[in-house]
Amino acid sequence: MPASRVKILCTGDLHLGRYPSRVDTNQHRFSGANIWARAVDFAIAEAVDLVVLTGDIVDRENRFFEAIGPLEQGIRRLGNAGITTFAVAGNHDFDVLPRVADALNVGYFHLLGRHGDWETRVFERDGEPIIRLIGWSFPTQHFPQSPLDTLVRAEPDGIPTVGVLHADLDSGASRYAPVRRAELGAYGFSAWLLGHIHRPSKSRALGESLLLYPGSPQPLDPGEQGVHGPWLVEVGPGRPAKARQIALASLRYAQMEVDLSSMQRADEFEGIILESLRARLHQWAQQARESSSHAYLPERAMIRLKLVGRTRFRREIESRFARVIEDFELSVEKIVARVEQVQLATRPALDLSDIARGNDPPALLARLLIELETGAPSAAYQPLFLHLRREVAQVQRDNAFALLRAEQVVGDGIDTAQLRRLVQGEGLRLLDELVAQKRSHEDFVPVRGALK
Amino acid sequence: MSEALEAKSAPVSARRGAIVCEKIAVHRARSFRTAHFEVGELCGGINIIHGPNAAGKTTLAHAILTLLWPQDPELERAELVGHFRVGAERWRVGFEAGRVHYQCDGIDRDLGPLLPPAELRDRYYLGLRDLLDGKDEDYAAYIARESAGGYDVGAALSALSESSSKRASFRKADSARAALRGAEAAQDDLRREAGSLRELRQQLQRAEAAQTRLEWLGLALEFHAADALHMNASQRLSAFAPAVAMVRGDEAQRFEALCGRIREAKAAQESARQRRDELSAAIAQSPLKWHAEREPGSVEASVLDGIVPTLDHYLLEMERLMRDGLASEAKAVEAEAKASKAWQLISTCVEPSALETISAEALRDFSDLARRFDRVAGEEWAYKKLRGILTGGNAADLARLEALRAAARRLRGWLRSPADEAQSARAHKAIRWMKMTRAAALCAAISGAVASLWGGLNAQELWPVWVAGSLVFLLLFLAIWRALRELRAQVDEGKSQGARRDGFRRDYEKSDFPAPEAWQPSAVEQRLDEIEQQIASVSSDVEKAAVWSHEEDAYLATAKKQRALSQERDDLAARVGLNLDLHFGRQFILGFGGEAAELWWLISHIHAWQQARIEAASAGAGLAQTRANFEEILDKFRQVIRPYLPDATSDARDIPTAQAQTRTLEKAARVLGQNLRDRLRAQDLLQSEEARGAGELAETQLLLERLQLDAPPGESAQMRDAELARAIDALCAQRPAYQAAKDEKLAAQAHLQRLRTRLEQFDEPTELLQSSREALQAEIQELSNSAGARDAILSQIARIDSRVEDAKKSSALEQKRADYQAALHQLSEDLDANNRSVTRMILADFLQRETRDSTRPAVFRRARELFARITHGRYRLDLEEADGAQFRAFDTLKEIAQGLDELSSGTRVQLLLAVRVAFVEQQEQGAKLPLILDETLANSDDPRARAIIEAVVQIAAEGRQVFYFTAQRDEVQKWRHSDAVHGVECKFIDLGAITGAPDFEASTGAQRPDWVEKSGVVYQPDIPSADGLSHAAYKEALGIDGGLDPRMPIGSVHLWYLSDAPRALEQILRAGISRWGALQNLEQNDALQTVGLSKAQYTRIQARATALAAFFEAWKIGRGRPVRRADLEASGAISDIFIDEVAALNNFYKGNAGDLLAALEAGEIKGFYRQKRLDLAAYFEAHEILDQRDKLSDSQRWNRVLAAVAPQIAAGVLTTQEVREVLLRAVAS
């Protein structure tokens, strides 16, 4: 019976060969390969027992040598440090990882569950088995069944067991190995180390099994917000497994809402943004110091700003967008933050209901906006929306955007919700402009001739 | 909001007063030649002001405008006066070159009446040229803005426009995609190549195996060849005699050399023996022959190293002693000479006996005495010099010094007492004049006083003058008296100064010193300088004398010191026995201190004599000692050399003899030693040569034994040696061949062994060793191709491995993917921007369309009404806002809208007139201002002119003064004959008559060739009467022929088709309305009253028009309209190359779009692309040229017509029968 805990560095969804999107630079330090190298350094420095990779280590779009090179190098470095690496293949690298394993052909790298067959490996320390790893790899790019269907339950023998699986949790219709939380918990494993979901999450299933999605150690697009990095998992007999995230990611995406209601002058815009951003970065630094002994901070923060609140400076703010995105850069405790996108969701300072009382264009527009805010627009606006849908679809069918269609970035048309958001946004801008141009009709005020 | 605006801008004419211009006077106008004219009695209605060109119409019009808006005058330099009536007030406005003067009811006012701002002035001036050239953008923009309640939706849209270049983004994304695909393709290629590595490595393995086998086979072949070579070499070696094997090759030379060396050894033995004997003889003859038995070294050691150096030492010692003796002898001679010289100098004062007894202490006493003599002599000399300095000049004279000082004081006193005689003279002169003036002033004052007293007593008028004069002179007298007193004081002071000066002069002249050349300040100053110099000189002499009196005692003490020293000298001389009298009787050498010098001289020479005597004695003693030493050394020399000298040699007496004996001994020892060594060497050589000869003989014997040769017996040594040499040469000649054969065999044997050893490392050596040569060669041939590919395969594998390693370190694909994603994102943003832009445009269009009609301002409605009325309903005023607001005229007959540029000039003038009049009416605030029209009727035909006149009359009728300026008589006639003007006050003013311009008739007609005068009668349409005519008959009367073309616009349908009441129709036609569109336009502008049509009548006509329109629409289904060439050109689907050909084909098919497209599809025009045909079809469909729907049947059309007018039928406005009749009329043809 093993007496000590096993330290495992767990990560997955590295997507080596794929550079994070919406970063203002293509430097190597933000690549997945660099973060993988950092994780290897950490594992060696921390003297972990095992490294477990939960699939999608290599990005399918770049499953060639560029991704394999850093992976092999890292595995070799781990092996030279006496650390064994276990991995399962995901939907992105189902065909690559077996090749890598064959090419390496070393005792310190094991690909578990080839061909979709569950495989068990026992890791020993000083000749004594201390942990059992059970893994399953994607046999094809898509696998719409639950891999647990073929996993036979075994009687507990006192050796902690860890399941390694690339799967879609609680998503029944998924094409990517859908599994259910209850099923995983039923096996009574110490932990399930999962891959496929890029957002890190840690939870417990029935029976105190740890369910860990380590997530991508480096976020790959603005949707992957929050802290990223590999996880340090400790598994031991008779105790629940513990997991702690190591924030090694050099990049962090974040969305930040900034309320501009307090703006009194247009030139206060940059100052408000700056202060909000600085406060957020300080908050990150504080959280990092408080949450972990490894107070890693990202080197670059790509911020997606959402501007909210009531303001009459919408037009002025819009005119400053480009400058904020292009020139804005803030450094706080080694974090360099840049604004990646600005979403203007402010509302006019005027009350829409007031404006809607008239019979002029702003009133008509205000009525439309009120209807959009409160629900679906009335039948009177249906021709307008039909026309809009047709014209927007026509724009999207333009040959200039053929690549977007080919890459499935956009479809042939636009859905109702998108259309409403579009009308809301542009309607507010138009309304702002109309309200701003309102001027008095004093052109014909009579004057008296004066003596000269 | 718009209602509020309407209320704000509602016409206020009804409740406002008007400004009426009653009289205009133009006193001066730069632009007008006539100096002054005046137009009076202007009416408040319409003023037709006519006159020829240059009659002053424009000047008058500008004068009116200038008087109304003087702050922005049309005539800046003019002088104008206008009289206006504003309600009950009478205003007079004067304008003179920019200065304005207002009077209201005769009272000046600072401000004029309330008027619109000057910017709106143009609205009141409607000149034909301005209307033709004028722009309507401002009016149209205003209406558009007002239509939107003050909002400009188009401007808002423009302000929000954002630039995006979707094409550029697409190109960028496409380029990034291509780069990505390229990188992926390269990776694919590499991957395929990497996939071939396994096969390549297997090939490499096979090639390497083949190459290894080839190496073994080659080795086996080589073994076979080496074995054959070894066999051949062994056979060739065994053919030689055994003795040849013993031959080394150099035996002949060695044998010859041995024989030679044996001969040389014998000769050398003989020579050495002879030499030894010669040397023994020479040794026997040596003077040192008794040493012949000793070793040569011992002879040389004992003689050369022992005896000869000793002798040389003695020789050197004797030479040194000889030199020392000579030197001592010379020194003694020199000392005697010095003593003799010293004696000669001092012999006169010194007794010879005393010289040697004078001690050194006595000489030091003399020396000390000499130093003291010298010091005292120096002191004496110094005092004598001081006495010369202090007593060498004038003798000191204190009395003279005092006298000089007193003389100097007097001269300085004289100089300090100024006496300006000239000033004194001037002062005396001034005193005299002042006294005279004072007296005159006193007299004048007294006279004045007397005169004033007399005048006062006699009451003369001049007595104040006299009083004043006497006072003046009295004041003058007092002033002079005061000045005179001051002047006198100055003169008295001057006199006192002069007396003191004379005193100084007299005192000086009493002294013995010479007087100055003149008693003038300069001369006195010069004399004072001389005396002061003398004072300085005498003062110096007095001071020197005082100093010498102090030093003279010390001078006198030096003589005493000298005498004391002389006594001391004499005492010392007596004590040592010197006779100084003999010496000191001579004259001193230097003239001072002679005693000291003489003493020094004497002491030095006594000391020199004593030293010389000591040196001479010392040298004589040294010479004697040297000679004794010399003899001692010579004796030693003899004792040493004597045993080695031959018996005949005598002892040496001097140094040369001794030297000769020494050299003789040295030479004999050297010769004996050398001979002894040479004899030993000769003996050794002899023994050596004897041994060598024996060795050579033994070696010769061994050589012959090795070559298995025997010396032939009984022959001479020389002959034997020759015979043996020949035999040896014969053996040596075979040596190279034998050695070559032997080497060849050994090499072959070694090679064979090496190959065997290597082959034994093969797994099965026997197989290879036993294989035949042919079999081996065959197998080599078989494997060589396979092995040859190894290098190529190896290189290929290395290249692929290298590329794979490079690829593993690269991030090119990752970077390109990132670039592509970024480009896609940019493209996506462009799409968003496009979507936003489209959404904004559609929203803006929606807002404009939805708010347009409901919010058009009153000014627009009024303009539309005026326009419709002026054009008799033919045109409708529209406002186009799509691309900047602008007016358009909608032709109700043709149902087309035209911009201003497309309209005829008449219609354009009418439109702009309507707009401006509407603005004047609707936008004016304050009093109504006069409206000025300048030949506005020109360019308008009679109906239009009549309409314009009616409109103007209506404007005037509402209380506005109107000016109509024209140079055309026909226009005047139109006004005169217009019925419309009867309702308002109208006045015709001949301006030419007022300003004296040329005759009005002169400018008529000739300048307006396009104008056709209608006999002074305004055009009235020629409408036949409907009295007694049926509806059908009235058609004929109207000249209407045939039915209607359903493709025609419904607006252009003649009202005959829509009306069944001929009399009512006649009434409408007489109002100038003949088409449905015009009537409808009037109705929409609430102008039906102008044609006298009731609302009910209009409703019935409208119902018929609706039915007819429905019929037209139904008829057009499935028909489309004919294709025109313009359609083909506008479609954009036909290039210039094909346009003529397609147009000809279209004519052939009579404009039938379907037939034309079918012909194109059938290929009737070669090379016309299918895509272009499809584009053309799409254009035809979009523009209702091609209607591919099925045509409706008659019943279907009927049903549609009934459906269209169902409400009217239901309302009883129309019956089915009437509908049928309308349709029958329309299609009657």
C-alpha cells in the first residue's frame, strides 16, 4: 500500500501549432509551445511524479512537425528528469499522438487507450505501485458515443485510480465523446482528468471524485477568459484528490464593462478607461498573490471593453475607438494590457420615451428602439425587418466575404437576434446623431434696420 | 412636434400689416446716368413698371431693396429717399452713401420698421434671370429639414458613415490564406517525404549488406591473384646458384678496398719508422739533452712553467727598480732647484742660518699679523672714501639755507596774493556806468512822481501811466543801488589783496637773491623753482657734514691700530731672527696695505724653501735603496738560470743579457719537448699501421671464405688479387636479379598471408577461398548495382531528416495561421461595418419615408399648391431627399418625375416662383414686404403666364404690394388684359417717360425674337362648346381619336374617358385641365375650385380612373413593355461591341423582350455570353420589360377591375355598367 501522495502536473488542450487570436503581436512567448515549455520547467522544478496530458495537445490544423517538435522536446526533457508522461489523444490529435509515441518509443511516455480501447497503467515508486492510470484516446476525429460504455468497473484494491479522458461532459448530443458526470462518479476513481473544454473547471462528482478540466494552459481566443495554466494534482490513498492551478499563461483575455454615466466631458473618456483598467489589473495582481504561492502574472492582457451607461457623448466616444485600440497600452506589475475590441453599449442621455412622443424621425426611431428593448417589434416594423434581413443577407453573400462563409465564420444570412442587435446598435447611433443635430429654427427672426 | 412647427410657421399675412412703398426718389445712383428721378403715387397693389432698357428699372428695383435693407445696400453710393406706409404710420427713409435716416410721421427714429433679416432679401426679388440661374438647394434643404422636424436624416447618415475596404481586406485574407495553404502544402510534402523514410532505410540496409558482401568477394578475388603471384616468384628464385645467395652486392668493392688498405698500411709503417729515427737524432743534439729521457710534458713543465716564469719575474722586478732609481734621481734634482729659487728671493732678508730654524708656529703668527694689517688697512681706506663723499662738495652753510627759505616764502606769499587789475579796471568802469544809470533812474522816478502828482491834481487821464512809470524807475534805481554796493565791496577786497602782495615783493627785494625777471606770476614762479632747488642742494650739504662729524673719530683710530701692528711685527721678526728692515725698505706694491702683502710674500717663500729642502733629501735616500735592491734581484736570477745554461755561457751582468739568456732557455725547452712528443707519436703510428694491416688481411680472408673462393696458389699477390677480383665481380653481377626474385617472392607471400587473415574473419571463409574466380566475379557483377545506390539513399535520408528537424523547430505554419485568422477577423469586421452601414441606410430610408408626408411643412404644401395651380395641375412639386434635398416636378400626365435641370425653362421658372412665393408667404414675420418681379412672365407661354398672373394677383389681394418690372410691351399687355387683375389695385407706370429714356417701342420684339405677341390678349384655350352634344359627339368635337394604350400612364388619360357629363367636362377643359393626372394633382392640392368642379363630380371621375387603372394593370400582366435601345444600353449587360447588333435584333422582334432573349439564347448573335443574356433578362424583369407571368383572361381582368372599385360601387359612386362603359371607351379602338 503506497504511503505518500503522487504529484501530477495535468494539462491539456494545448493546441500546439495554433497561435492565440486577437493578440497584437506574434511573439513566440505567447505561443502554446512556449507555455508547454514553461509547464515542463515547472514540472521539473516541482519534481512532480507524473505529467498527464488530457488530449488535443496538437492542433488539428497544424498537426505537422511544428507542433510535434516542441512536444517531443518537452517529453524528452521530462524523461531526462525522471518524470513519466501519460497522455490520451483528443479529437484534434487522435492521429498524431500515436505517431509521436511510436517515434519516441521511450519508457517515459505512454499513450493510453489507443484505438479507443481503455488501457490501464500502474505507476510504481521504489518497486511499489502507487497510482493507477486508466485512459482512453479518440480513435477518430469524431466519436459520438460515450467511451464509458466500454469501461468495465473493477473492484477497488487500495491503489488510487485516476481516469484520463478527452470528452464532452454533460453534453449528450456532442460528437466528442459525451459523458455524464454521474457516470464518471460511479467508478469511484480518485480523479478524472478531462480534456476538450478550454475553460478550466474543477468540481466533484459523486463519491468525491475530482472532475478536473485543466483547460488550455494558454487561452487561445478572447472567449477563453480568466486564469489559465496547468494544474498540480495530488492523489493519495484514502484521501480526496486535490488540484491547484498554476497560472503559467503568458496571456489573459478579459472583458471589462465600463460605465460611462459619470462622464461630464468627452475628454474624460480615456481617463475613465485607464482607471478602470488599472483597477482591474491591480485586482488580478492582488488575487494572484492571495490565491497561490506561485504568483504568476500574465505578460499580456487583451481586454475587450464593453462601454455601458447613459451618456450624451456617444459620437465623441466612437471617434476615439480607433485610438484606444491602436495606441492604448497600460503596464501594471509587468502586465501589459491592450484593448482588443470596444463594444459600445451605452444609451443616450435622453429618455427614449420622451423622444418617442413626437412625430418626427427621432420619435419614430425611439419607438422602434423601445419595442426592441421590450420584446419583438410589432407588425408595423415587419416590412422593415424583412427588408433588413434581405439586404444584410445580400451583403453577406458578397464575393468579398466568401472566405468568411467558406471558413464558416458567417452563414448565408443573419438570425433574428443578431438582426435586432444590429438595429438596436445602429438605431441608437442614428438617434444620437439626430438628437445632436437638432437646432433652433430661429433663421427667420425679424430684425430692425439700424442707423449706420 | 411637427404640429407645433406648423403652428409656428403658419401664414400670418392675414393678421399682419404691409409695408407699402408710396414714393421713391433717386437723387443719385452711380449705376444710372440720370441724375435724379422720382417715382411717386405707387399703389399698394400691383405696380407694373415698364420702360425700355436703361430706363432705370433695375436702379429703381435696387433702390427699393436698398431702402428696405440699408445695412446691406444694393446701391452703396446712391442717394435715395423712400416714402413708405406701414399701417397707419408714414415712414421716410433717407439713404446717402451708406448713411440712413429714418423718420416716422415726421419724427426722427433710430430704427426702421420691423423687417426680415437681409439674408432673406432675395426672396422678395424674383428676377427672371435669377429664377433661371438660381439654385433651390437652400429652399429644398430647409423643407427637407423642416419635414423631419428640424432633423436631417441624410446628414445624420452621412455623419455616421464609416470607411471600410472590404476588397482590400478580402485580398489580404485571400493572400494570407494562400500563404497558409502554401505552408500546409509544404508541410504535406515534407510529411510524405518523411513517410518514405522507412522504405529508404530498408533500402539503405539492403545496399549496405550488398556492399559488405562485395567487399568480401573482392577480397577473395584478390586472394586468388596473390596466390598465383607467390608461386611464380618462388620458381624464379630457385634458379640461382647457392653462392649468389651469400652475395651482398658490395663484395667487389670491398675486396678492392681491402687490397688497397693493406697496401696503404704497409706504406704507412715504413714512413712512421723513418720519422721516429729522425726525431731521436734531433733530441740527442738539444742543450737540454740530459733531460731527453724525461717525458716531454715534464720537461716543459719544469722549464717553461717553472724556471722561465721565475726568470721573467726577476727581469720585471729589475726593470721596475731601474725605473724607480731614475725617478728618485730626477726628484732630488728638482727639489734642489726649487730651494735654490726660493733662496734667491729671500736671501736679502733672511739669514741662511735662520731659515731652517724658523718654525711653523712663527710662520702662523706672521700670517695672523698680516691678516690684521690687512683689516686695518681696509678700515682706513673705507673711512677715507666716506670722508671724500661727505666732505667732497660745498661746505655746509646754515645761514644761506635760512635765507633761501625766507626768499621762497616771500615769493609764495606774493603768488598767493592775486591782483586782477583788469578786473579791477572793469569793476571801476562798471561802477561808473552804474552810478550814471542810478542817477538817471532816480531822476526818472522823481520826474514820474512829479508828473503823476501833477496829472492827478489836474485830472489828466495819463496820471496812472505816470505813476506806474515812476514806480518802475524807482524799482530800477533800487536795483542798481544794490548792485553797485556789491560791486564796491568786491573792488575793496581787490585793493586789500594788492597791498599784501607789494609787502612780499619789498621783503624779497631786500634779500641778496636776484629778483625775478619781471614781477609777473610766471616769472615769480620760475624764480621760486630756482630757489627751491638751491634749498634742496644746501640742505643736502648740511646733512653730510653732520654725518662725517660722527664718523671722523673712528677714522682717526685706524692710524693707532696700524702703529700697534707695526710694533708687533717688528717684535716677532726679531724673535725669529728676520731682518725686516732690508725688506720693508722697498716701495709698497699696491699702494695700500703694503705691510700685509709683504708679510704674506715673505712667509710663502720661506715655506717654499723649507719644503724643497725636505724633498731633495727624501729623493736621495730613495735612490740608494733602489740600487741595492737591483743587485739583489740580479743575483737571484743568476742562481736560478745557472743549472740550465750550457757550460760556455757566463753570468748575466745587466738586464739585456739576462733577458737573452732567459729567451734562449725557453726556446731550447720548447724544441726538446716537441721533439719528444713527435717521436712518441711516430712510434704509436707505426704500431697502429701494423695492426691495421693484419686486420685487413683477416677480413679479406673472411670475404673469400663467404664467397666460397680460394686464392690461387703460387702466384704473386698482385695477380692473385686480380684473379679473385674477377671471380667476385661475376658473383656480384647476379646479385640484383636474385634480390628482385627474392623480394617478389616475399611480397607475394606477405600479401597472400594478409588476405588469408582477413578472409578468415568472414563467417564462412572456406566458401570464399574455394570459390572460383569466375564465380566470384559473377557475384560481384550481380551485387554492384544494389550497393552503388547506398550513398544516394543515405543522402536522401539525411536531407529528409534535416528538413524534418528544421520543421520541428519552425513556427512558420503557426504564424501563417495566425496571420490568416487576423485577416479573417479584419474581414469579419468589415462585414460587420457593411452590415451596420446597410442597416443604418435602411433605417434612415425608413425614417425619411415614414415621416415625410406627415411632416412636410406648410411652406412646402403652399409651394406645391402654387405650382399645381400655376401649371394647371400638370406638375406636382416633389422633394427628393435621397442624395441631398432637391425639388422635382412630377408630370402627372406622363407620370415621371423630373429634376430642375430636366425641366423646360418655363416650368423651371414656375416651380421656383411657386417655391419662393410660398416661402415669402409662409416664412415672413413682421410686416408684409413688397414683392419685386422682374420680367418673370418671360419664358412662359400664355397659359403659364396667365397662371402666374393669377397667382401674383392673389398674393397682392392678400395685402402685399407687388412691383412688376418689364421692358416688354407684350408683358404689359398681358397684365392689362388679364381679368385677374380686376380684383386688386393695379397701376401701370411708364418709367421711360419719367427718366427720359428712349422710346419704349424701340426695344420691343426685335430683342425678343422668340416672343410672339398674341394681339395683347392672354391665351385662352380653344375648347368647343358641349351644348347639345352627346358624350360620344363631344369626343369628336374635342378631336379625340381612338382608344387608349393600356401601357400609357393613367395620369395622361384624357378626362373625356373618365367623365360622362360633357358640360362639366367643357368647364374643366376651359380651366386648362384636360388630363386625369392634372385634375388629380389639383384635387390633392385643394385647388378644385379653380376648375369649378365639385367634390362629388371629382369622386366619380376618380372612381372611373381607378377602374381604368386597374384594367391597365391587369392588362399589362404577362405582357411587359417594348424594349427600347435605351433599355439595352442601361442594362449594362451589352458591351459596345454588341450593342448595335442586339439593337437591330430587338427591332426585328419589335421590342419583344421574350423573343429577343430567345433569339440570344438560340445563338443568333455569335459570341454573346450566356451570363450577359441572363443579366439582360434580370434587368428586363426588374424594369417591367419582361413579364413572364401568364396573361390574364378577360374575366380575370374584369374581376380585378371590379375588385379595385368595389368600395366605390358599394358607396354608389359608380355602377358596374358605368365601369363597363369606361372600359369600352378605353378599348374602343
